[in-house]
Amino acid sequence: MLKWHTTHNREADSMKLASCQRRLEEWGWERAPFGVRLREVRRALGWTQPMAAMMLGISTRTVIRHERGQHRRLWVERSMLLKLRELEAKWACTLVEHLMRVKRIYPWHPSEQNRLDKACCHRPR
């Protein structure tokens, strides 16, 4: 009985995680700028900037620059991106709960983009 219960919980957890990952996909999470994704993952997990830097193997200053959009390069190092994607995949449900709790509205979210497009095109000049 204990073995079935443990296996059943793992299956339920993996189904919930897959559901959260789909929700992030539907929201267009991967289209968000790297710095925004980094900041929101960090906040969802309750990490400070130094903690996030340690987990990603970068300096705290680099975390700050990315979160502010002041990084020097136009691209993100592959290793950093892969580590962030691993964190997003592992903590997808925590991230979804955080984004819903703080009611973040991002311009890359399709419904928000539609609203912005309408506001842009119907504005009196």
C-alpha cells in the first residue's frame, strides 16, 4: 500500500508540474526578457540576488545588471540560460503561483499584447 501511495503521489506531482509548465508556455514565458525571467524566478523562490548568483554560477553584479536590463552583451551566455531554464522547469508551479499571486501583467502575454495593440491603434492624435 505504501509503495502504491508513493508512486501515485509522484505521478500526480509530475502531472501537476507538466500542467504548470504548459501554463507558462501558454503565457509566452520564454519570450520574456532574460532579466525579467531571472527576477521573477528569484522572487518566486524567495532568493536574494546573491543567492541567485550562487545558484547560476555568476556574480551578484551580473544578476543585478540582467534584472535591470543593463547587461553589456545583446545575448545571454548559454550556460546561464540553461541553468535558468532548469530552475524554471523544476519550480514551474511555484513560479506560476507567484505570478498569479502578485498579479503580474506582462506585455508578452498574448491577451495583454492585444490590449496594448488596441490602445495603440485607437488612440486619438
